[in-house]
Amino acid sequence: MPQAAPVITIDGPSGSGKGTISRAVARALGWHFLDSGALYRAVGVAAVRSGADLADEQALARLALDADIRFEDRIDSEPHVWLGDEDISADIRTEEAGQAASKVAAQPAVRAALLAKQRAFQ
């Protein structure tokens, strides 16, 4: 049976340095880094761009499962977030993306879909 990868979670309010600390710990330990907030923001950006109804739980869950979202860690800068072939790193940090992410995250089926993606992340 394969051994489960170790997981560390860091919680706190927006702007408190969670990402900075998380990236530093991951680099020091040689682990991968997953910013779950960025994942929800990326789905929010994908939903807005596709014209999806942010109240349609099933449509958002399908979009969350189907979206090609990738993280590219960079030693000299913030990690980059890709939606398909497009670098959306700056787009996910906008107020609009934050608002869309909040609506997306309120949907249980979306949270379940993204939990599956998070568990598959390596």
C-alpha cells in the first residue's frame, strides 16, 4: 500500500503571510506546495470567463472537475497558476476573482470536486 504524502495546513486571515510561510516550509522540506485558495480563485475565474451561473452548483462542480488548473512553483517568485495554456496568476488576485471564489466555495459539490483534486495533487 502506498504511503500517504505528509500534509501541513496553515490557516489565517487574508494577508497574514500564510502563502509566504507555506512556500518557505515546502521549499525547506522539499515538498510540493498547494495554495487551496488559489485553486478556488482559479475556478472562480474559469466560471466567470465561461459565463457560468455562480449559483448553479452542478455546473460549477463539473467546471471544477474539468478545468485544467496547474500550479508552477518558481524559486525566484510567486508560484504561477495556469488555466489551460493561460497564466492567470495575476487574474486570480483580483477582487472579482475573490468574490467569484467565495460564491464557488459556498457550493458543497464544488468543494467535493476540489477536494478530490487536492488529494490527487503531488
